[in-house]
Amino acid sequence: MTDMTLNTLVDAVSGEAMMAHLREFARWVKLSGTPEEMESLKYVRAKLEEYGYRTRLVMHDAYISLPGKASVTVDGRALTSITHSHSQAGRVSGKLVDVGEGKESDFAGKDVKGCIVLAQGIANPAVARLASLAGAAGQLHVSPHEYIHEMCISPVWGSPTSETIGDMPTTVVCSIDHDDGMALRARLAKGEAPAVVLQAEVDTSWRKTPILVADMDAPDGGLDAPFVLFSGHHDTWYFGVMDNGSANATMLESARVLAEKRHEWVRGLRLCFWSGHSHGRYSGSVWYVDEHWDELDRRCVAHVNVDSTGGVGASVLENAAAVSELTTLAGEAIRERTGHQYLGKRKSRSSDDSLPGVGVPSMFGALSEQAPGTVKMRNSLGWWWHTPFDTIDKLDEANLVRDTQVFVHTLWKLVSDAVLPLDYAAHARAMLSELSKIENGLAGKFSVDGLMSGALALRDNAEAVAALADEADPELTAKINAALMKVSRALVPVDYSKGDRFTHDPALPQTPWPTLDPVRALVPLVADSDAAHFQAVAAKRARNRVAFALREANAALLSVLNG
């Protein structure tokens, strides 16, 4: 691979072609599992086959929730409102209780059983879980501005299991706009007791939903050869031309451009277009991971996700998310294609990132954002996000080309670099930083020395392997790549999950290296107290899990260094 090849591919990205795709996507409201979604996928499939990809359409069962009509009345006056995916259906009334932003501390000391909680901010799984646990009958969310955003409030990642069905929301959930919500909060502050009634129609059931899969192999690759997974959801709220039509256009254009230089690939490329993102809490990607776990474990080297590219006014690219071992690649692609300096951020529990348990490193999701202060919402994708106003006029062709060029650069490196661009020295440095914070908080109550030494060894071994990679012959290159995949399988699960490689953590915020949460829980406890002793039992097991992951990772790297 040469810089000339990469530049040629980047320059070949066509805004005209992508805008043509968007005009097609703008024809359909693509709710999960609906005929309209399938019609739109037929267009995508035809284009991919035109570009030379093998395609297959998979239908599977998913637990999908489609919101219907909603009604919120206050003292008999109707407010503008919507309900949400996975809200309970029905009608509730009761005392209205202000719970601020709906954090755990906001619920503390409040008896909300049978009440309707009033929460500031966009409806979300975390508040739904707390309200359900507290026995509330309903939730009323206050939008941060005049636009009300559709949301999925399930805290269960993917379709629920027999074990997690009890974690689903038990309340009727509605949202109102900012002015109406603030007026209600003011009345409550004065001691008034408005009569509030919530009513919601929600169609929640198991239904068949599609996944479109497209493959192209490297010239020397076979059915068991490594591949890069490039994914994005196809289902939408309303017409969803930015979310996620623009990302689907980015996927199609990246696939077209990359295929032109397939003869230089050393790994295959697989594209997956998910359903169930918006209405099933990532049910499509979760089903796919569960169904294809063994293949993904053996063959998938990295996952690149794409969401909502090319928005009007999306001028911020510094904060795109990536696991630490892919931040070097992310920074290179963003810097060289946009001129922006990459700051990076840790990936959140979002964006169909359903592969941490498998051990597949992932990057991106949303790439470009609105500048701070230009929108009053949680993720800066634009005020039109998850509203009926997500139409084709919200796309900027130049921004769409820019964002797609970043993805082309990223994907090209992943499919064509002889040695996988996975920087595990960066991972080690990030882990050492986190361990230092934990160690300082523990103040000698519990030792993480073994983890520190394991992470230091990881840093040194990864740097040594990277130095070898520059001059590696084909045999050594193959050994390095195999080792890097083993390192991924060891470290990604403890970095981005509770450590179980075969299940999925909830769709709730998580700490870095959540496997270490039992160790962190020791920090506020009094040394030698019963509580500290009990917690230390769990902390030791968590420490063992991370120590084992580090041992496996270092062994993989040493197998290269020791010949």
C-alpha cells in the first residue's frame, strides 16, 4: 500500500453519488421490521452487488417496540407530547414528583411509589431503570428545548432474555417540550399539585427484522480469512435522512471506493446494515454477535461503526470515540483528512457496539458533531436528531464527503496494512493511568501492584513488537497479527464489559475497565470494617480476572518476541 493509493481512494469519494443515495433513503420511514425498511434495503443490496459484493439478507426474531399516540394532560389541558420505545402502554395518573435530572441521588429519600416522576432531560434508560425500581407509575421527561426527541428507553442491551426481561421499564413514559416542562417544575416548587394524566400507545412484540450482510474477500483470502466489520443501522425514526441515511451513504460509497483497489487488500471487508437499533436497543447487532460468535472470535480483526455523518454545521471532529488501541489510527485518519487535531474519547455504551465481549476492538459511531453551545442536547448531532425534521436539507454535501474520506482512510489501513494497526502500547498506557487513579483512592487498603506490573510489561512488549513489525517478513507478519488478535480477545472484554465474553452488559453508562468496579467499591469503605472485608472478596476476584487477561496478552506478545 502506498500513500498514493490511499490518496487516490480518498479523492475518489463522490458527494454526488452519496446525495443520490440520500434522495432514495429520503423516500422511506424505516421503522424496524416494516415493509418500508425492507424496500429501502433492497436499494442498498442492489448497489452493493453492483460494486461486486456478495450479499445475503438475514431475517431474525427481535423484541421491537414502536411508539404510537401519546397524551399528556395537566389539569385537563393537553400538552404537546410523545411516548417512547419500550414504554409501557396504558393510562396513569398520580402525584407529580420532581426528580431533577433523574440521577440516583435525585431519587434518594423520595417516595415515588405510584407517582409520576418529572425528570429534566431527554428520556433515557438510566432514568427508566431508576423510576421502575422505585415503583413509579409514570415518567414525564422535559426536553432541553422546544423539540422533543424519540428515544428507546430499554436498559437491556438487545432483545431481553428470560433473565433480563424483569429489567425492562415498568412505567408509562412520555416527554414534553421545554417550556411546558419548566412551567410544571415551577408549579411544583410553589407547592402546587397539578393533576397530571399520561396515556401511551406502544406496540411492543417479537417480530422479524432484517440484517443485510455484504462481503468482499481479499485476493488471497478464503472463507476463514480475517475481515474488518463495517456497520451501521438502517432503521430510522421518521425519514432519518441524517440518522442514519447519511451513514448508509457513507457505507455504500466507502464500499465502492475500496473495492476499486481490492487487489491490494490483505483482509476482507464485511458490511452489516442493522435493524432494531432505534426500536430494539441494538437487537440486530446483538442477535448477529450471538449467532456468529465463533466466526467473529476467529476472524474479525476490528469493528468500525458509522452513524449520522455529514450534518449541517457539524464542524467538530476532535471527539470521535475509539478504544485506546485504535486511537492512533483514528487520530491519523482525522488529522490527515480534515486537519483537525484528534483528542479522542472513550467509547460509550451506544452505537451498536455489541462486540466487546467477543474481544473485537471498535471505533467511531458518530464522527462529526455540532460545535459546543450550538445545540441544547446530549450528543450534539443537531436539533433535528430523532425528530420529524431529520430530512435531506440537514445534510451538507461537503461535510459528508469529508466524513466519508475519514472512514475510507480508516478502512483502507485496516484492510491493507500488512500488520494490523492496533496500538497495544497505547492501551497499556491508558490502563496504567486508570490503575494509578484507583491505587491512589485505595490508599493502601488493597494492592493492585500485580496489575500495574502486568500493564507495564504489556506496554514494553507491545512497543517491542511494534518495532519488529516495521521490518517483518511475511512469516513474522502473520505471527504478529495472530498475536495481536489474541491480545484483543484478552483485553477488550475487561476494558469494555464486566468480563463475560458471552453476554452483553446493560445499555447504561459504565466506568473504564468495568471489570475493576469491585476494586473501586473499596475506595470509600473504612479499612478493616465488615463492609471492607466483604468487598475485598469481590475485589480479589476482579483483580484475578484482569491479571489473567494481562497474562494472556503478554504471553501472546512474548510468543513473537521469543521467536
